[in-house]
Amino acid sequence: MSHPVKILLRVEEVAGMLDIGRCRVFDLINSGELVSVKIGASRRIPEQAVRDYVARLLDGVA
């Protein structure tokens, strides 16, 4: 049985993907560098927003 593709990620998942802490993820969200959405009391980050953030980081390296 295949697993559904996750399009919205928890803060903890993004922190693990980027190898940073939860607080740093919230800092990125609060600064507008990382897009997020609220679903009730939960904060979720679109998977594409993580890819876009990393792409911007890489653009700054080149």
C-alpha cells in the first residue's frame, strides 16, 4: 500500500528536513522567509514552500 504524498508539513518535520531547530523554523516563518498556513490551532508549512526557501538559499550561493 502506498503512502499519500504530504503537501503540508509540521514545523518539526521541516526542522528535521533542514537540520535546524523548531525555534529557527518559527523565526523563518515570522520573518516571511518561509510561508506557512494555519489550520485551526496548528501551523503547517507547504512542502513547496520548503523547496522554494532552499532554492532561494542556493541562488544566494551562486
